[in-house]
Amino acid sequence: MHEGTLATGSTFLLHVPAHWNGILLLYSRGLPLPLGEAPWSADEPLFAGLLAERYAIAGTGGTGFWPLEETFANQSELLDRFSHLVEPPKETIAWGFSIGGITTAGLVQVMPDRLSAALPLCGNLAGAVGVHNRELDIAFAFKTLLAPDSPLDLVNISSPERNLELATSILEEAQRSEEGRARLALSAAIGNIPGWYDPAAAEPAVDDFTEQQEQQFRWYDEVGILVFFALRAQVERRAGGNPSWNVGVDYQARLASSINSEQVQGLYRTVGLELEADLAALGRAHRIEAEPDAVRYLEQHIVFSGKLQGRPVLTLHTCGDGLVTPDNEQAYADVVHWAGGGHLLRQLYLRRGGHCTHTTAEVIIALRALVDRIGLDRWPDLDPDQLNAATSALAPELMVSRNGEMAAPAYCSFVPPVFPRPYDVRSVNIAGNGPPAGG
């Protein structure tokens, strides 16, 4: 094991098992990495499981939220350190969760010559601009419908702590009334947030609108409000201003195409609220413009070109992810196929709620498939039943998810919905004048 500090100040960790198979897993941490703290621990079940599979792991991250710029700079230096301290690997596979997932896919564009393949897990694969526009849409609907006259900041957040406290109070007040719950459901529908939070529970029935809304509330309460109304400030600080806009967005059309359209209509009917009136309020509300230089920063860190540079990419996502919604996968696949790289991409799904709730066994099986793709130069059988059978054959202690709960193999057939506001290389304003005027 080797530990040290990179030029950016980030801590790195290298771990090589006794009987290394020659494959290096290049880990991009998604969560902020405090200075001096190791990016992962060999005691964590997933990392222990991968080391037992005889992979070496090298990992680092950035010190703040949305640390893509820093992590991109780190990873090339980290590979140099690994080659110097250990030896050059036979193959290098980039991987990471959530923001580490978008970083992993970004590395395919940033440094393809250093990689053999990539495994983005539950990643923000619609790209930075699209992801933050989606989050602004949710926050915009939340404030407009529930607290239009409040001082809640949507962008240019001056005090993240105070803004989070205010947003939390608005959320809690809304959840106490039927009208508030219906409007929370509408704001969730704007962002395609599934009504499935608990990975240990079955997905709510398609007509159980009340339970779906309760689980959407949990998405807001546990993490969504923090991201939308506090952590956005760190993104704005990195970008040098507000990189998001909603000029020209038709929220009525967004509801019509949402996975939750029927839920919202059902809750509004039950309460006796006029849905058209609330949609009209969204239509009238003052729109937000982005700062062009901030948009350009997120375009660099990162929007996707779809060019996989000959590197196979295998993604994995839970169907019930309400933080990084599964429609991110559709946006990524669309630009990859447009660029002619569809033969290099495969996307796998798990029938489970929660964000990044893959089990160690499921990740191992996905990784084995990707290694086979590298060696065979063709994709192995990725039928969900076959994957579940292979997962079931692993040791029971590997059936634990990242949230510490045991879970049965859950590979499934799934078609993700369309990402509502895609933004990739085809969207970039070549003239350099900032974002388009429309949505």
C-alpha cells in the first residue's frame, strides 16, 4: 500500500493485492475529499471485494463539491505515481460513483490514451450543464409553487447555510398539507424524480400516488434540498458565477412528458387544486439567465462529445435513483450513438430504489463483463438473468450494498426515460456567446 499527496494537495492511495491480476482500477471519488484523508479504505466491503478479486486500486479526488477540474488533473499524475511505485498496469479501468461517475466518463474524453475502459456507476451522465439546469428547474418549481415571496436563493447563493435552513423549513411546511404535498410532487415531476427511495422496500404500486410522494419527499429531505439550495454555491464558486438558466422552458410540456404526470394529476384531483393554475404560475414567473463564462466552465468540466476513443464503457444505474435520475443514461447513450460509438457502450440497470445502492457482488459482475469486453473485443452476454445468476454464485457476504444492507441480485431490463433538457457537444454555442436563449 502507498499513500501520499499529489500536486493539487489531494491525498492518493494505492493498494496492490498479493496476487495482482495486472488490472488497475482508477478510482475517482465523487464526494469531497478533505485534505489528508484517504479517498477510500480497504476495510470498505466494496473495496475489499475488489481487492479479493485481485484488482489493484488507485484512488484520489478533489477537495470540494463537483471537483471535476481537480480530479481530472489528479488522475494522470496518479497513474504516473502508480507506474513509478509499482509498475505499469496491463490494463487500466476508470471507475467511480455519482459525481465520480461523470468524472469517469469524462476521463474517456480527457485522457483516453491512459485508459483501457471505463465503468461509470450511477453517474451524472447528462453532463454538467444539463445536470445543473435540471436541478435549477426543480428548485424553480419548488420556490414558485411553495414560497414565491420568500428570499430563497435559486442561484448566486450568498449564504448556503441560511438558504438551506429556509429551504428545509419550506419543505417541512409543505409536507404537512395535502396541497403542499401535491405541489412537491409537481416540482419532483419536473425533474423526473422517481417515487422510490428505500432500496430495502419494493417499488410503490403505479397507482399509489401517496406513497410515491412520501418517497419523493424523502429524496428532498435527505439530499435534494442540500444539493439544490446549498451545494450549488460551491459549483457557482468554481464556475465564477451562475451556469444555469431556464429561459424558454415550457413547464407544462415538461409535466406532460414526465414519468410522474399521472401521479401529479391524481394528487391535484384528490386535493381539489387547479393544476392549470399552478402551471400558469410557473409560466409567468421571472426566468433566470446564466452567466456565459460560468457555462463555459461547466462545458469544460464537462459536457460529452459522445466520442469514446475506442474505449468500451459499461454503465450501471438503479431504476429508482431520485438524485441522479436514470434519464441521465438516456442522454449519454444518445450522444454516444450520434457520434458513432454505440458499439462501445452498454448500459445495465438494477431494479432497486436509492442512489448508488449497488451491491459489491453486482459491481464485481459488471466489472468482469467489462474485462471480458477488453479481452475479447466484443461484449459478453449481458442478459439480466445471466447476470443475476452469476451474481448469486458469489459469496453471500458480497451481497451487501453501499448503504450496508443485504440485497438480492437485481439486474433487470429497463428503458430509461428521455432526459428533459439535454446539453452535450451539439448544444455548445460555437460562437462562444453563452447558452442558447431557449430551453
